[in-house]
Amino acid sequence: MADRTLAVASAHGLHARPAALFVKEVADSGQTVQLTKGERSVSAASILGVVSLGIEHGDEVTLSVEGDRADAVLDELSAFLLHDHDAS
């Protein structure tokens, strides 16, 4: 398992649109991914789970990835979260 903690860059956090894009990235990876904010951890493949974390701009989250390509998937998902998807 590979883990990484980072701050979310999107100006308005992981609201519906960026959360949906993030969940699609997770699904496309084919790996088991957990997303943690504070004491709560959810499956990153669940749009309802991701949105329920209430992730705002600058919040620290931890990604945990299991699978053969865990490090590569962690890099891809981290890059996604470090990009401001609310920028015009």
C-alpha cells in the first residue's frame, strides 16, 4: 500500500464536478483507493463518499492506494488533487 498526504488545490474544494472527475480517475485506475480527511476515510470510488468528506480548498487529505501500480496511481491521483479544477 502506498500513502500520500497533500493539500487540495481546487479553489472550491472537491464539490460535485471535481469530485466526479476524481472518482472517474480512481475507477479508471482499477486500484483500491481510500481517501481520508481527519478521522474519516471513504472509498475514493464513491462519489457520495468523496463529497461527504466536505473537502475544501487547502484541506489536507491522505490517499491510500493498493494494487500492483500503487505508486504510479498515487502519483496520478495526487497530481489531480494538486491541480485547481475551478480555475477558468
